[in-house]
Amino acid sequence: MQISNKFRKTIARYFYDKTFFIYDVADNVDEYGFAKTTTTFTKSAEFKGNIRFDNLDDEQQIFGKSRVVKAVITTDTNVLNGNIVGYNSTYLQVISSIAYDSHYKLVLSNYDN
């Protein structure tokens, strides 16, 4: 079934109440260019959605032991795999972005820098 963009926007306006940020990540190195000194997170985009931290068994079975699923976001924004998403001072990495008729499901794991 094809859902119109107008209907998607209506869903987003009424159901997606949390604000998330997409970050660009840069590693700062010492003057010799070898040792990482700090990691800088710069906000590059913002989107709305809902997040859940429980009932993650289905998603965890897909990834097995290779990645630990920490959260799932539903949103109307397509966020690419590998992007870093910030929420409540926590950085999470998108390990899967699944498109549905009316939304995207983002499966997230801890960001390991």
C-alpha cells in the first residue's frame, strides 16, 4: 500500500515528539598525527521520532552477538547506516535503517569511537 507524503507528515506531526540530532564525528590527533587526543561531535541535522529501549529481542536476534542493540527509533526521516544519532547526551550508531510504508525504523547500537 502506498502512503501519501501528506499522510506521513500528519503521522510525524502527531506521534513523533522526541528530538534527535545527527552528528558528524572527527578524531583530533596529536601534532605527529598518530595518537588520538579527543573526538569532536558536530551537529549536522535534526529530526523527530520516538525511541524505545525495551522489547528489543526481535532486533537483537537479527544481529546476533555481532552488535548489541540498545534502542530503536521510529521516524519519518531516512537516516543512513553508520550515522551517529544523539539523544539525551548519549551517542548511538545506526546499524540498520528499515523503510516501511509510513515510517523508518532505525536500529541503534552504542557508538564505539
